[in-house]
Amino acid sequence: MRFLAVLVLSCFALLGCQETPAQAPKNAQPLQVGAANFQAYVPALTGKRVGLVVNQTSVVNGQHLVDALLERGVVVSKIFAPEHGFRGDHDAGAHVKSTVDAKTGIDVVSIYGSNKKPSPEMLADLDVIIFDIQDVGVRFYTYISSMHYVMEAAAENGKQVVVLDRPNPNIAYVDGPILDPQFRSFVGMHEIPVLHGMTVAELAQMIKGEGWINDADKLALSVVPVANYDRTMAYELPIKPSPNLPNAQSIALYPSLCFFEATPVTIGRGTDFPFQVVGYSPVKLGEFSFTPRAIKGASMHPKFKGVEVFGQDLRDADIHGLDLSLFISAYQKLSAHDQTFFERADFMDKLAGTDKLRLAIEAGQTEQQIKQSWQADLSAYKRKRSPYLLYQE
């Protein structure tokens, strides 16, 4: 069932308001993230017990959303912390503990690790859950998986969800294989490509509309779009979205370099330029050398910790979208020296959402051949996502 759920007025479906689709105007006015449009959602929170899914990127005009809502009299009962934690200071994959926010005294509940989906008990004292986290538009970036589980838990327990939208810095790109359901995992939950070209609010609508969560038809979903935004606009994030994506270059390279996480090749974790280099030892992948080290809050146990590796410095590289050339080249170099490249083949297939990419590389296919193989699926995907888009091209 297709379902276009956009509420940009200060009302929600459960309050009897009509659902009306909206698009951000294409003009020269300053961009305004959804969270900053307080009049669109704060009035309807009166008398409601609110849970927030937020992190360090949930900032409005220099103020964290938690503090901004408390100032406006909103009853914030709980904060849900995704990967990297509420403050964004945990390593990738590190356990996130439930705790109490020292500043506000609000309970902070982890939804990363063994407890990815809020339980009925966690939601019992809530009426509304607000999701406001900066995404980067890549399927294996796990904040959208957390959003999936929050939406599903809310649908199953009769809670409302409001998604406050933010721009996607990779919105211009739709590329990569569509996820095969048999390879579904927390780093890939939806039948979308690696670069899906949607904002989190658009994706939330698609998750509901395509029935990708239990009880999707029961979910009261509202979204607050980004004002004065369109799909042609470049957007540089004001706050790094996670510890190892420190700047625009790392975010641009992230879709192409993340596949290296399933190999012995380092992409710079444990350096001042993560996701902006590639390196290996003993086989040289280039002449640029660096030595990973432990960095608290970013990477305590990086590959090749304390070992000099050689590779390529990509800090000024003009690489955007999904580029497989570095990955294929590294595979060929390591294979030529009898070095195992796909040392975590199962994880590679989860990142890719299929085993076809790995098998094609092992079979010696070129980047052009590989990309051509998923064009028909991408065309079908674009048609399927069309009803859920909020912004003009």
C-alpha cells in the first residue's frame, strides 16, 4: 500500500488533522531544517509525554533540540541513544550504555547493541517519539536502521512518530545494488540501493508506505520537511555526523570506502583523516604512508595500530557517489600477492546487500560491467520511491 504522510502544520493525524502533501519551495531563501520549524510541531506536543531519538547533530540554531524543547515547555520524558551514543562520542560498533543525561536528568536509553528496538516497557510512559538525526544518505549508515526499529515499535504500541527532516549531503546520487532481503542486517534493512537519494523523512514515508515494518498501517507518522531545500542543493554538514566522518570529503568518500571495512585494508580509522585514505602492509597500495593510532571516542583499536602502511591520500580527490575503482584495484593488488582480500566475506555481502558485487569482483568484471548490472533495478526503485519524495529536482 502506498502512503504519503506529510504533516507540516502544527497538528498530527491522531488529533484529527487532514494529511496534506507538501514540497519545499525552490528559491533563494535560507535553508531551515525541520527541527527549527517549531510552530509546525511544538503546539501539538502540549500535554504529551515525548521521547527523543537524537544525537550530537540534533542542534537548532546552536542549541541542542533537547534544551530547545524543554525551554518551550515540552515534557521530554526519555532520550533514545543510537550508535555512537547521545553525545556522538562512542567508537563505531562500541556498546552504548543506558544512563542519565547529566545536564537535564532525563533517562537516556540505548537503542544500539543488544537492544536495537525499544520495548513496550520503554514506550509505556510516552505518547510521541521525535526522530531528529543527521543522515548521510547511505544504506549502511545505521541511524536509518534505528529509525526503522523506532517506527516499528511505535506502530506496535500505538505511539506517534514525528520525523524532523535534515538535508542529505549525498542526495544527488542513486547508485549501487538494491538490497536482497536474504542479506538484510542492521547495516542494510531496506530494499533500497547503497546510495538511496532520500532524506530521512522521505525514507520514513517509504518505510511506512511500502509496509517494511510490522503494523505499518497503524503507525501515526508525521514529518516536518526542510524549508527552502531542493534535490540540487549542495549541503555541508555543520556538525560531524559520527566520529569518523569529520568533514565533507569523508562524507563524500564514505559510500565508496566503507566496503574496505570488510577487508584488511585500512581507510584511516585511527588517524586525523578517517575515510579519506586507503592503506595496507606489506603490499603497497600507493606511496602515501601513515600509521594508525588509538584515538579515544573515534577508534581505539584501528587496523594496523602502530604499523606504517602505504596507500593513497584522497583528501583532495574528486570522488563522489559510488566509485568502485579503488576497491577493485586493491582487490587485484592483494590477490596478485596471494593476500586474502575478502577476509570478512559475510560482512561484505551485508554492506553490499547482496553477494553479487563480491562475486563479480572475484570474477574479474570491470566497474562499468558491475554498474550496468544494477541499472534496471535502480530505475524500478526510482519509480517506487517517487510518491514519497518531498523536494523538487
